[in-house]
Amino acid sequence: MTRIAIVGGAGRMGQILARGLGALDDMDVVALVDPHEPAELHGARYWPDLAGLEPSAVDVVVDFSAAESVGHSARWCGAHGVALVVGTTGLSESHRAELAAAAERTGVVVASNFAIGAVLAERFAAWAAPYFERAEVIELHHDAKADAPSGTAIATAHAIAAARRDAGRGPIVDTTTTWTLADSRGADAGDGVRVHSVRLPGLVAHQEILFGGPGEGLLIRHDSYDRASFVPGVALAIRTMNRRAGLVEGLATLLG
């Protein structure tokens, strides 16, 4: 039985993870960590901070809180040899450096998206990228998402650009010459792959990857209609990660 502490346990995602992971036969959610007491404990105990936890009582910390909290989780897990799974987005280079430092002492998985369908869509996009002249990414999220573009969109754009380079394709050149509104063509995520962000109430997490070539187009779309879509990916990370040491970035590596 894998014993799990969830940082951000009072948030919407933390509550969904507590319910979803706690329902699995091989996992036990033992602690919900959050400055605010969760509405539901789902059989776990509440702790306002990781510092109050006994490290020997936890096998894995799952952090879906805020970017500024990830460093604390990384330091605590690294110091005590507790594995760490991070789904928080908007991480800075300093946050990533702290995760890398923790990974020298324990297993760390960090991913921008734990929906398995989203990870597969990124893989499909990399396969398609060398065969089309142009590619753009549109990501659509709920209006409470703080960062833009999403980490998933950035990772997808980078995967497309890398696949094109590996195939000997040059950067995409934008043929737009007149900008009636500044930034209307989105952001260049690298090698001319454009990313557009949409924020609307009612959405959860959605992404469209559009390819165009002479006389044809290809659309790869993934939709997370509910945050429960992230639970299977988190469970996969917990089950397959190396808890001794090492950093895994992205869920694709664990899919095989």
C-alpha cells in the first residue's frame, strides 16, 4: 500500500485527487496538506504544513498547489527521501532547480498535464509534425487559471519544433505582414510554432493542435471535461516512478 500526502489538499484538484487516489486498492491517502482545512478529508488527516508530518509515515507527496509552494515540497521531500509528484504549473527556473536538487536524493516526477489523452495527443503531434508545412496550438482553460500559455501547450509546441528539426525541416516562417491588432497571431513558442490561449468560464482543460499542408489539414484535439481525468495519470506516476532518485519530466516517459 502506497501512503500519499497531497499538498493543496483543500483545493479543487486536491479534493479530486484525494477521492480518486483514495478509492484505489493499492493507495492510501494519509494526509491533506493545505493552509486551509479541506471541506472533505476522505479518510485522511489534515495538516497545515508538511513540517508537521512524520516522514516515515509517507511514501509519496503529490503537489498540485501553487508554484510558490513547490520549492517547500521539494526541500522537504529531498531532505527526508520521500518521493514527489508535481502537477503544479507556472514553475520558474528556480522552482525547477529545487526539484532537480530534490531528485538527487529521491524520485521526482513533474508534468504539465497528467491526463493520459493529453500526453498521447502531444506524442501524435510530434509524429505528424514533419509532414506538414505549418502548425499552431490553441489551448483553452477555465478563467481561474493563473498562467498562460499552459505548460501543456508549451511542451506540445516544443515537441513539434523538435520533431521538425530532427526531420531536417526549418523554422516555420509567419507570412503575416500587417498586424491590425498587436499579438493577434499568438506567441512564438520556438521555431515559428504559434500558441494561442483562451480563458473562459465553463471550460476545464482543452487543446487543439492544428497542422496545415497543401490541400489538407489535420486537427488533434484533447478535452478534459472534468479534473478527474488527471487521476489515472497521477496514479501511473506513483506506481511507475523510481522512488530512489532521479527526475522525470513529463508523463510520456512513463507511458513507455
